[in-house]
Amino acid sequence: MSLPAAYLDEFTAPAGYLEFASIGPVSRRARSAADRVDSLVDTPTGTIAEAVFPEFEAAIEAIARFMEVPPDRLAPVEPTSAGLFQVAFGLLGAGGNVVLPGHEFPANRYPWLRAAAAGGPEVRLVEAPDGRVTPDLIAAATNADTRAVVISLVDFQTGFRVDLDGMREAAGDALLVVDAIQGLGAVHRGIGPADVMVAGGQKWMRAGWGSGLMAVSETALERLAPTLTGWLGVEDAMDTDRPVPHPPMANAGRFQEGTPPIVGTFQMAAAVEVIALAGMEEITNTVVERAAACEEVVRSAGAEVLAPWRNPGERAGILCFRIPGEDPADTRLRLAGAGLITSLRGSWVRIAPHATTPPDVPARVGEALSTAG
């Protein structure tokens, strides 16, 4: 089965763009969604809020369907970090510990470290030298005092995709918190067994900067204190005659620090529409296929590859490699000379194709690497 033209026609990124793990070029619909917000503000026929918020609520409903949660368990956030900080500071005073891999991207470490410094749970880092963040590894680090197990759906460097069901079992009674930014929209949809799933929309969702989501379970709503709840996350927010603080909202609205990301939410809903044009399963299959094809050609070029996966279900769209004896920066420049846009992560060149990456691009990567440097 091939991807439908209606889906492919939504995008205009160059064929050689292989940096979706950094920023994903947006769709036509996402751009139009931002324009839609501007048009409502630019030519108001009445109160702007009355024009914008009904469509804003409809956008939240669309995103909630994608995340497979009721709308009252979905909060729009701007960066992924905003949602993670809500959870980390929501555990202040809970005691105990939180468990997370030691090589997590800094965005998924700082919230827990900052919260611990402010009196939150102790941070317990788990090392995974082989890059495999497995349920057994996490389970061995948890105990009766563990308040949350924190993981990335897909690792930003190794491309390893965790077993969410296994992680749910490993977490036991603790909250399972998932930073899904490197997998949502590429190899995953829905909150699944997680208690909290947070993801910005600027990467694989291709919704643009300022878009993001935080989906929560009923358990998370019960356990997380509204430590960072702002003025719009409370009951009767517009009743300014009533002394503050007001009681926090009973639903995921309590995770708003202030005015929500209106434009980003419209764009995220548009991104969900675009994904539906192809179907999540077909997008996932194509992403994994393109990444596997890239792995094959870089190995043929003699590259060292970060490959912790043992089956297709453990991989996503990220591949890191390096050519022995060549500076990774020079390798990246060589690829750029062939019209192939990649990135550097540490001492590795990172390739991250999407479903829209044409099937001949991996061969182009191989040809560029076979050219003498």
C-alpha cells in the first residue's frame, strides 16, 4: 500500500530533508490553520474570544480523539517541557523518588531536577549502556516509594522505541510519564497505558512551533497537585470580583499556567487531520522502512551505527552513525553537498526520515557516503 496523494500533497519540504527529529516542516493545512486564527483576530465582527474559542474547543476535541482520551483529559501546552514541569512540580510534597534513564534528552531531565531541588521526589537515574531502555531495567530501579517512572517513547539519539505495555507493568503503582515528542505522529498515536503523555508538535506531528499536548489519565488527575496552575486553570476564571485563588479545575484544564497556545492548538488539530489522510499505521510502516533502508546503506559505507533495536517494534525514525576516521561534521557537510539535510548529536550524524521522504533518498545517502571525502 502506498501513501495517498492527498497526504503527500500536503507537504513541500525538499526530498533530501532528513532532520524530522529536530523540526518537521509543516503541512499546508497547519499553515492555513494559523492563518485562520489571524483572520478571526484581524476582522472581528464582535468579541474576538467569542469567535475564537468555539473553534478552539473543536480543535481540542480533534486532538483528544487522536490521543484517545476524553477532551477533559487533554490540555494544550506549548513546549513539551511545560507539560513535564506540570507533572514534576505536581509531585512536590509527595516524597519518594522518580525513576528515569540517565541519558534522557535534557528537556526530560531538568523538570525533575528542578522539582527535586524545590522539595520534590528524589531523582533516580538508570543507566542503559547498550541504549536499551527495557522494562526489566526500569523495574529493577523502582520500589514502593517510586512516584513516577519517566521515559521517552523514542530516544532522541539511539532511536530506540520503548515497550509501553512493559513499562506500564514495570512502573507498578507509580505514574507512567512519557515524553512522546520523538514518536508521536511517526510511530504512535494515543495515550496508551501511560498516565501522562506529553509532546510538542513541531517534530514528527509537523504542526509547527507553539503546538503541543498533554494527555492524562484519571489517576494522574487525582495524584498531581495543581502547583503551577495559573489564572485560566481555575474555576470561574473570569470572575474577577471573587478573591483569588479560585479552586483549580477538576479536569486537565488545571494544567494551564496562563492563556493556552491558541494558534498552536489550531495547527495541532490540522496536523491530526493530515495524519488521518494516510492513517497512522501506514505512516509508521513507511517511517520505519525508510529508517531501515538508511541503516542498510550507511552500514554498506562502513559506518558505525547506533542500533540498540532487536526487532522492528523497537525502532522508529531516528538513525545515528559515524564514518570511522572522519569527523562527523565533515560527513554532514558531505551529505549537505548532495542535498541531504541531517544533524549532529554528539559525535554522531543523525538521519531522521519521515513517511514523505521519497523511497530513493536512502540510495542517495549511500552514494554521498561512497564519494571520497
